[in-house]
Amino acid sequence: MQPLSFQIQKKLPGALGRAGVLSTPHGEIQTPAFVVVGTKGTVKALAPEQVASLGAQVVLANTYHLYLQPGDTRVRDQGGLHRMMHWDKPTMTDSGGFQAFSLGAAFGSNVSKIAKGNDAAQNSEEVTGDELEEPAGKLAKIDEDGVTFRSHIDGSEHKFTPERSIEIQHNLGAEMIFAFDECTSAQASYEYQKEALGRTHRWAERSLAAHKANGDAAQKQGLLGIVQGGRFKDLREESARFLAGLCPPAGGFDGFGIGGSFDKEDMYTAVGWVNAILPEDKPRHLLGIGEPADLFGGVENGCDLFDCVAPTRMARNGTIHTANGRINIFNAKFLDDLGPIDDGCACYTCSPRHGGAGYTRAYLAHLFRAKEMFAGTLASIHNLHFIIKLVADIRQSILDGTFTDFKTSFLARYYRK
Amino acid sequence: MQPLSFQIQKKLPGALGRAGVLSTPHGEIQTPAFVVVGTKGTVKALAPEQVASLGAQVVLANTYHLYLQPGDTRVRDQGGLHRMMHWDKPTMTDSGGFQAFSLGAAFGSNVSKIAKGNDAAQNSEEVTGDELEEPAGKLAKIDEDGVTFRSHIDGSEHKFTPERSIEIQHNLGAEMIFAFDECTSAQASYEYQKEALGRTHRWAERSLAAHKANGDAAQKQGLLGIVQGGRFKDLREESARFLAGLCPPAGGFDGFGIGGSFDKEDMYTAVGWVNAILPEDKPRHLLGIGEPADLFGGVENGCDLFDCVAPTRMARNGTIHTANGRINIFNAKFLDDLGPIDDGCACYTCSPRHGGAGYTRAYLAHLFRAKEMFAGTLASIHNLHFIIKLVADIRQSILDGTFTDFKTSFLARYYRK
């Protein structure tokens, strides 16, 4: 018995996209779905009930962070991620490799990982722009066995291997876990991408073997293999074929991740190459994507799950999604704006209560300027609800046969084109 | 028609304490009651629904802070404090004088207000120990007309007078507001206390006149006069008599505040002097008190309402109330403590859910070390619930005739005497 099962409900005509249902030991996920990031076993600024109430179906925690703090065995001893954080819907953990490179590492043995604007580091919930410009002392070494890195907390040295990553993820106990991979820079050369991809594939095999060797965990947790290959078509296709080949009918990977180290403009194309090859009956998670246009592109090209820190990180910085595009709540005009954050939005922050409207833009502008924690809470609720609902609406448009119209109208209004 | 009415339900035999019900335009308050502080129009780290769910009956916001940020007219334009923050139970605002002295001020024309350990400044939600040791540039001037001070935010100069304080509090719209007073240092000389007390009494008359002059506000908002006089019996009694004298049956103050500038050891005595004189049929608010022993002492000596930033400020620093005394959650042993924060506590943080226990001490210890905002939320919920329930239990013990037994057993366990 496999821990995950995926049923397609309807496909996009002439495209790879689909609406489906992913069944897990902690309940179903209606896909496409946006996965909320709870890096350290908490969705920043929110109680789990608030996370559930805004429509979240699944939370992703970061293996790297929980391994370092409080430690994966401490999470296990608290009953695993669900019990520790009191979240009883589905969870995922990533492999830890991504953060070991981007947070623990500046320069690998032969690959530069940190640069201003680095996609990988920018997609970490814990990194600020300032930190990105200060690579001194951040070192990670990649070898055939795994990645040696220094903790961003105390500088202590640690090593992740595929076996260790899987062991840690077994301790954390999420029902969707990822194979250990090397997430390369989008700027890396063909030669380096090819070399790294070979390593990622050997690590995929080792991750799968380590997972299956723990029969108890393999019953309860599904393992997703990660497709890499950068922006190169032959490498992406090779990676998809290789991972698909590790999925015989009786076992193998329970789904796939698609690693995000390609330039934005290549993304949809690269995702399409991959999803044309991956088995249709398993879910596909596009890692680290949360921009509205990219969510449409990802769904259209066959992806079912998306995660990104952007909605919550933007929220804590005062950048708010609205149907008419983003606003920066620090703009002085909002101090006197008595309207709701986003007219027509049904989230807790925007919805009417106590005989009045929702929280006003003026109140939110005040809370942000006053550096009140509740500012981050209200904005995070709204931004997460906005993105979760967007992906749910994309799903519904597939079921209704209105995807193209919905995409056109939403993007025109959001980007004011 | 008076906006507030107070009914005594039962008195403590042989003492000044009483259990009662205070009726306001936004509902009843069962007294004695602990008032939650929401300095800037938000209880730090909590949604209003969370505040209500932990048993809070009333929230106090700070006039000084809201006047500076976002501005009292902006609060008014958002429909007042209740509508702005979506809190539909009773609210209070203080007069602003306390913070104008302690945050805006270092040295008055003839009185030193800021010193390390200054009670007034320590009771402000917004001041850290570091700030207290850096009085440079903080200046307030007291004259007969009022207090001129500099904003702690941008250094701009402002003046509060009794009339201005009342006007601001009318704009904020809480149904319990306070007369403008001078909160002296506990260390001030008899001569200075006497001089300041004269000013406080003249300001009380001016506050009352300004309040009654706005008939609409006086219908909806009750004004509490503030008793001062430091640690000196004759001054305290003079103050109580003077303010009581401003309360003819047909009007005057709707209740009283008792200013906290006395040494801890003198407090209960001084409170007793005052409450033996104040009219029995009006509520009495002991300002800035939240330590368990002091709450028993305050109730026993005739106080009905208490407010303090301590429960939430302690919470954000990781100091947690338990029935067996305080714990510092940063203690390393708590990283592996799978027990609840406070065994037997029924707050959201401690109570069982999802088939398991509440949040564990281990999880809270992790969240604090990881600097997660949810740490402050969970600890604030618990500490506020603890203190609110303590005062509610004190009330019940008066009704049940078990006050002395309850006081003895609670304090013995809490202080481990």
C-alpha cells in the first residue's frame, strides 16, 4: 500500500495541466494547490487554526532548519511535526539540501552559490537581502557522498547525505518528503549542470533505497524525487526519464519535485519538457514558486503543487496582494484609507465583522509603522489567502473549462496590462 | 444618564474588598477584573478574537501612543478604538500624562522622572531597560497648564493639558477614560508631592469640566479621576477627599484611578487609606499593577480593576506564569520537556487538542530560541489567561466566602513559601 495516491479529475485541453485529488494519510489535497511554508514548524506569525481557516491544505517545513533547531529527534519525540505544531492536515518536508547550499553555504568546492539576487537564497524564509551580500565564512563542500556545511546559527559543521536527509525526514514525520538533491545555480555551465545532475540521480537512488529500507516510514510517508537539469532541455528530459524509470508500478517515487534553478523566462518551457515525460498518475511539485503569473504557467504545464515563502515574507514587509496588483502599505496615503485591504476578499483580515467592515488599510498602515506583530499576522493571513484562493480558482477554472479566460482576466487586472 | 454604573454583589467581611458588576455601553465587567493592555490599539501579538477567548473583559489603550501614532483623529475617523481594532467589549484609555512623563520625559523643570528602575517607565509596554539608561534628549516640562514633551518616535514637541487629554480621549472613544494627572516618582519629597498633588487636583477639575462640556461624549464615556499623593497618608487622604468631593450624586467622576507612585511595601496601606474614603458605589482602578501578590492586596483593599503590561511583556521575553511560580522558557531543560506549559491550565496554549496535549514546553522553547513570532503569541495567551483567571478566581472566592483560604493557598504555591 502506497502512502500517497493521486487521481486526475479533469485535464486542460491541449495542455499538460490537470485538476486532481492527492490522498495522504492526513487527508486529501485538492490540486492544483498552494503549499504554505512553515519553515521551523510554525507558519510565521500565525496559529495553526488561522492557517487552516484561510484555506491552507498542506504545510511544508524545512528539514535544514528543524535539523539544526530544535533537532529532528526532538521533533520526533514530540510526536512528529503534526503533533508538535498542532497541524492535523497534510505536511511536507524538503530534503535540506537547498538550504544547506543557500544558507549554510557561500562557495562550494567548485560552485558559487551565493550572489546578490540568487534565486535559491531569495526563496528562503530566513534570509534577508543584507545577508545575501555577506557571504564571508559561509562554506559548503559538495562531494559524491553529500554536502558538508556550516550552521548559519552557530557556525558548527554538519553533513547531509541522502541517507541522513531521509533519516531526518523520517524523524520529522511529514507524509510527503523529498529525495536529497543538488540545487544548482541557474547560471551554472552545461558541464557543471551535467555533473551535478549525475550526482542528483545517484542521490535519488540512494534516497529511495534509504526510504524503502525503513518499512514503517515508507508505509506512512511518500517520497518525491526531484528533477533537475537547469535550463538545458536534454538534461531536464534526461532527469525526468531517469526518475520516471525509478518508478515501477509496484513502488519507487510517490511523486516528483521540479527543482527551480532555471531563469524565470525558461521556466514554463522547462517545466513542460519535464512533465511531458513524468508519469501522469503521480503528483508534481514545482519548488519555490509563488508569483501569480508563474502559478498559471506552472499549472498549465502540468504541475500540481507549489510552495513559496513570498506571500508571508512580502506580508511581513508590508507588501500586500490585491486583485489590482500589489500595494506597499507603508505608502503614506494608506494612513487615511478607510477601505478594506482588498475589496471583495473573504479572508479574516478583509471580511466584515462587528457590524462594520474588515480591518481598514488605515489600521494596517498604523500597525506596520508602529512595528506591531499583529501587522504581520493580518498581512500574512491576507497574502496567503490570496495565493491559496488563486490556485484554488485556477483549479476550479480547469474543472469548469474556463482556464484561459480566467488566466487572461486575472493577469490583466493584477499586472494592469 | 451616567455611562457607567457599578453594583456591589458581595463584600469581604472586615475589609474593603468587594465583588461587583460594572455596566458600560459596551457590556458588563465582572469585578474585580484584570484589564488587558493594548497600547497602540492592538494587544501585542494577539488577534482580538484571541484576546476575547482567553477571558479578557476589557482592553486599555494608551492615549500618548495613539495620539502620536496614528493620531487620535485618525482613530476617530476609523470609527473609534472599538471599530479600528475590532474589539467590541469595553475599552479604556489612560490620560497620556503617565507616558508623556516616562517615555517623552527625562527631567522635568524640577523633577527627575527617568532613572534606572523607575516604576513608571518600567510599566510602559514600549520601554526596554536599555532605553531607561539613556535619558539624553528626553525632556518634559511641567507647568500649571500641562506637560510639554518630546515624542519618543521623532523628537517633535507636543503639549498635553487636561483639556487636550480629554479631547484626545473623546476622539479615541473608549467608554472609560481618565482625568489628566501628574504621576510623580515614589522617591519624590513630601514638598514636591504636595505641590504636584495640588496641580493634579486642579487638572482633575479641568478634566471634568472639559468632559462634561462635550455632552455627546459624556453620555457615552465615563471619566475616572485619579488619586495621587505618593506614600504620604495625609496627601493620599486629602486626594481621595478632594476627588470624592467632585462627585455629587448627579454627576462628577464615574469612577476613580489610583496612581501607582508609591513603594511596593506601602502600596496596600496607601490603597486602603484611599478606598476607605472614596465613595463605595463607584469603581476603583489600581493603575499598573499585575503581580499576583499585589492583585490579592489590591482587591483586599478595595480595588476593582487592574491593568499591567507585565503579563504580555514577560511573555514576549519567555517568562511564563505557572501555578508553581514563574519559569524562564530559555532554560535548556525545557527543550526536552514534553509537558504542557502549566499543568491544569485551560488556556488555548495549554489545552489538549488534536487527540494530544496542548503545545509542549519543548515546542515553546524551540519557538523562542528560533525567534518565531508565534512564541510571543502562545506565551502572551497563557500569561494573560493566567492573570485574568487569577483575578476572576479572587472574585469568585469573595462570592464564595473563601477569599482568605484561596489567597493563602495560591500565594504559598506560587511563591513556594
